[in-house]
Amino acid sequence: MARAPAASYLPLVTSGVMNSINVSRGGVPKLPVPEAFVGAQGLAGDQHRWRGHGGPQRAVCLYALERIEALPSEGHPIEPGGAGENLTLSGVDWSLFTPGAELRVGEVHLRVTSYTDPGSKIAGCFTGGAFERISQELHPGWSRVYASVVAPGVVEVGDPIVLLGPAL
């Protein structure tokens, strides 16, 4: 039986950029830092409850700056890091960041593993505490996403974002 060729990927998007890298000693908001090491368990310097958050399948939380910037027009006082995301990306087509998608951020290779269920800890970012506004189930395309780390490394603000295509 012939072996299948190794999977290869083609870049889909190369115009994105790392807008903000966010960490905290626990809770939200996460605060910006200029760079961070990203390993299998997440960003160095970022602490969070492991139950429901973290672990290798939820090592990094990603969100699009364009989604964050659209929410204040609805009255929500959200800012980068406020919803607990580690990496705030800009200039990307957020609709392509679905489970299974892979991306490079600087030297780091990530794989999107799931949509992120919003929780009450981020209620302060939403008028009336309506954190469900970024629920994938209720508002498809507005959710943050979790990612696992395929290849670790350092990310810096300004790093290019390259979304990798499906295996050929």
C-alpha cells in the first residue's frame, strides 16, 4: 500500500499583523506586553485557572481587533485583552479562524482547536454584562478561539500573521 505524501500547506493570508500580546497574573483584563514566549501550556507570564481554561488544547486564546473595535458601536466598553485573549490579531479574515485552521505568528505555529465559550469573568467588557455577545452559538463569527501550540517560540507586537491552508 502506498503511503500518502506528507501534508503541505499554502499560505492563505499574509496581510495580518500581531496587534497586541496580552497576559495577566490571573483574571481580566489581560495587559499588553511587547513580546512573550509561547509554549505548549501558553504564554510565559500568563496565569489563569486551569479548570475550563488552559492546557495544551487551550494554550492560547486569539481574537480579532476588528471584532473588538466593532463592539463599542453597540455600547460595549471592550478593549484588547479585556475579553481575556492572549493574542489580538489585526488585518485577518476572522471567518477563516475555525477549528483545524493553522497559522504562524512570527516564529510560532498554532492550530485552532475550538471556539471559546465566553464566561462571566469578562462581563465588564459588555453593557449590562452581556458577555454572550461573543458566543459562537448565539452570534456565529464573533467568538474568540483557542489554539494549541504546534511549534513554540517568541511572538512580538508587529509580527506577521500567516494563516495556513488545509492539507493538499
